[in-house]
Amino acid sequence: MLSLYRHSGLIGNFVKRDLLARYKGSAMGVCWSVVQPIVMLILYTYVFSTILKVRVGPTEGTGIFAIYLFCGMLPWNAFQEGVSRSATVILDNANLIKRTVFPAEILPIYIVASGLVNELIGLGVLLAAVLLTAKTISPVLLFLPVIVLLQGAFTLGLAWIIAAINVFLRDVGQLLGMALSLWMFLTPVFYPPSLVPPSLEWILYINPMMWVVESYRGIVLRGVMPPWTGLAALAFSSLTAFVVGRLLFRRMQGAFADVI
């Protein structure tokens, strides 16, 4: 962890460069990072509230399905982006990897951090929408950074694992898209967990991203603390993924330069 702290400035520069590169050459520049979540929320509202007329029960904290969906999509999109982009980050930066002094472990870090920055911008849009519709936000919101931290640790752990393995087994990158699509539908992003049959609820309980998504909705929409069992499961999953990913990456990175 001390090595990561020493390279915090370099990580910050990579994140800044990545965010600016997304909108390079556009007239609005980084303003698109604010406009895009606003447009997506408006689109969700139109499609699900006006056309499909989808509703959620009052127990979910909002009667507007678009807000309910948007709240679940924010952490999932950040997670998916962090893991999927990390698959090729080592190969894409082969020129840096071949420099013996370059800390390769920061490459997945900046990818994950960049996704979280975009998520936080979208979270600001979500909170504004909640204020406009519900007229209030619970003080429980102060606990949300803990969930974001656990989400980031879990994402980074998997990003390290995927980035390292894909250097030696390029099929991982091809399989990852299908795996993430399946994972998304096994996570209650588009539906409340109450719709899952009791015989299949175990799938939810072993899914760390279910605890992330439901923690967001509980804190932001319902104004309640996540259950301690869920927090414990998420903390354990995040710590395990982080430690295993860090150890695996450090063990394999010595051979990166020879393979790429």
C-alpha cells in the first residue's frame, strides 16, 4: 500500500489524462461527463415512465422507475468499465511495461479510479433528481463513501486479476464481455430483489454487486442503512478480491515484458 501511496501523483495524472482523452476535440469537452448522465436520466424517465409505464412499489424509496434504475446503473457501469477496460490496459501500454522502473500495478488503478470519477458525477445528477422528486435526502447519505470505497476495492481486485491473466491468455478479454453481461442480469439492476423466486435467492446473496447496488438504493432512495449482514459480505468480498488481485498481479508482472 505504501508503494501505491508513493505513486498517487502519477495515478492522478493518468486519471486526468484519461478523462480529458474521452472528450478530446469536442467543443464541450469534459462538460459531456455531466450532460451524459442527465440525458440518460431523461431518457430513462421517458421510456420507463411514459411509454412502458413501469412502476416500483413505495418500499423501494421512489415511485419513479427511471430513478430506481439509474441508481442501480451508476455503480454497475463504474464496475463494468473498470473491469472490462483493465483487460487490455497492460497490452495497450506495452511501451511503459518494458521500462523496468515503471510501476505496472497503477494501470488498472487509474482505469478503476476514472470510472469512479464518472460515477460520482452521475451521482450528483441522481441526488438532484431525488431532491426534485422526494424533496429530501437522508443523513444516511454520509455513509455512502464507505460503500463506494468497498466497491472500488472489489473492482480493483478483479481488475488486477483480469489485467494480469489476459497478458498470458488473450481469450480472457473475449470471454469477459459475455461474463459481465450475464453478471449484470444476475444483479438486481433492472428489477427489485423481491421479484427473484425464493429458490434462486442464493444467487443474489453470493453476488457482491447485489450488495453494492442495494446499498446505493437503500442509502440514496430509502434513506436507510444497509443490513449489517450485507455490509459484512461486501467487506469480505472486497478485501478478498483486493488482496488476491494484488498478490497475483505482483507475482505475474515480472513476466509481462517478456510476453508482450
